[in-house]
Amino acid sequence: MATASRSGRSGTPAKTLAAEPRLGVDVMREADGWDQVLAGDAPVIEAALAAYQQGLPASRSRTKAAWASVSVALSDDSAVKVLNKSYRGIDQPTNVLSFPRPPGACCPPDEAQPIGDIVLALETVQREAGERGIALADHVRHLVVHGTLHLLGFDHDTDNQAETMERLEVQILSSLGVADPYGDD
């Protein structure tokens, strides 16, 4: 799981969820296969909203707007490999990449603020779920939570940061009925 910096890839939020704080989630299916393995966008949207709601108070407050938005691209290993090479210098796919957008980078403060983009790699996500014996939708939820927390400023570069981020991920996933993804570590 990785984070990177870039601008772009964000679209207009397709759905705005009625909760405080509000988050619009734009789900883009960029690769064939996601429809066969993931029924609808609910796992992506609920995970992003839960992470945003629980991660925002502890993060460096990303926006003062009434609501924010995040784009989630359901992509494939080939596209993610190119992004990973371009932005991280790693010539292989990874399960999730996060691209935080600087606060106020595109919109007036009173409008929806895009906090960034998350990109998932289908084949890697499928393989990992199979290897771990977990439902694909639960693994997607975990990766979207993880990616959203990166967008909010959380990281795992140090042991202390990793502990904080993993603890929050487990708490959020538990609220979604998803088992602790780090339970066997």
C-alpha cells in the first residue's frame, strides 16, 4: 500500500453521502473485471466514508468546506504498474496507490474540496484476497480505508505511524463488519 503525490485524475463526485462530515465518492471502473468480482460500488463508498469520518478529526484538517470528495479508480495491474513506476520509481504493480491533492488546490474554500485519488489494481487485489482467504469486497474495503487515510495525511513510514494508522484501520473496518486485516501479523 502506497501513497504518492500528483495532481489530476479527480472527477466530479458521482455520489454525495448524507452524513457529517459529508464526502462525495466518484467510483471509476477503468478496467474490465471489476463488475464480475465486485457487485456495485457500495464497498468502496462505505469504506471511503467511514475512513473520512473517523480519520478527519485526527488528521491535519484537510478542508474547511461543507463537504469533500475523493475519486476511486478501479484499475488493473498494468495501469498501476505505470503509475507506481512514474510516481514511486517502483517498476511493479501494487494493490493501492493514493494521490493526495493539496488543500484548496482547485476550488474556492466554500465549494467541495477534492482530497485526492485512490487507484486499485484488480489482479493484485484479487490475488491477495485469495492468498489470505478473505472476501474480495472486504479486501477492497480495507484498501479504500487505507487509501483514504493516506489522503487525510496518515502514513506508515515509521513504526509509530504504522501503529497509529493500523489501529485506526482496524477500528474503521470493525465498524463495517470486516475482520482485522493485521490479525495474523
